[in-house]
Amino acid sequence: MKCPFCGYTESKVVDSRATDDNNSIRRRRECLECKKRFTTYENIETTPILVIKNGGNRQPFNPEKIKLGIIKACEKRPVPRQKIDELVEGIVKKINNSMLKEVPSSQIGEMVMQELKEIDEVAYVRFASVYRKFKDINTFMDFIEESELKK
């Protein structure tokens, strides 16, 4: 780390602490040459994840879209908001931990359906009906029967 006062490249860390938002680390440093102190901030470098849509186009991964879809599926259901937030956090964590730079939207949809199935079956069926774009009642009934068999 280069000293902003004398330009010397060696310093020692005197104090480290997380910032208020917990997204970076604030470090107090002391130059080993001029003994003056200065502050630096460290941020985690993340590479943006792209979602590959069904049509082939790509767009930045946006966890808010997942949350809105889940909230819509859970509308008028006894699912606490905290549970929805935990579900979204878990999916985001899985995607980030996968180390993939591009994730198919179908994979995200399957993750959401799998998690919703554990939380609320009605929300699961609602989400699936929009996600799978059922053409008619028979396709919908086949899906429900298939879900029952997997239990």
C-alpha cells in the first residue's frame, strides 16, 4: 500500500474493522517511513453473474426478481416474509457458490420450485403454473400428479 504522504510502499495495519454496512473493511495504516497514518478500505471483488433466458439473451442476475416472483406465489398464504427472505438468500448463496458466470433461468426456476415445495404447496403450484406456462388443465393436472408421485 503506497503512503499518500511520502509515497513509501511499506505500511503496517494498526486497526481493522468492518464498515457499518458490512460490505467492506476499514483499515488504519501507518507508514513505516514517515510514520503518518491513513485509512484504506477493502472491498470484495465480485464478478457479475449473468442469467441465460429461454430465448438465449443474457441479463444481469437480479435476486429482487426472484423475491418478487416468490412473493406473488405466496400471496394470501401463511408464509412469513422472513421465510421468503431466507429462501431468496439461500438461492442467491447457491448461485454465488456455484462459481458459474452464467446460470440458465431454468435452473433458477427449478431451485425456487424445489424450495417452495418445502414451504407451501399452494405457493409451489402457483409458481409452477406461471414458470411452466401450462397450456391447459390437463397439463396442469399431470404436473400435480407427477409432484404427488415424487413425495
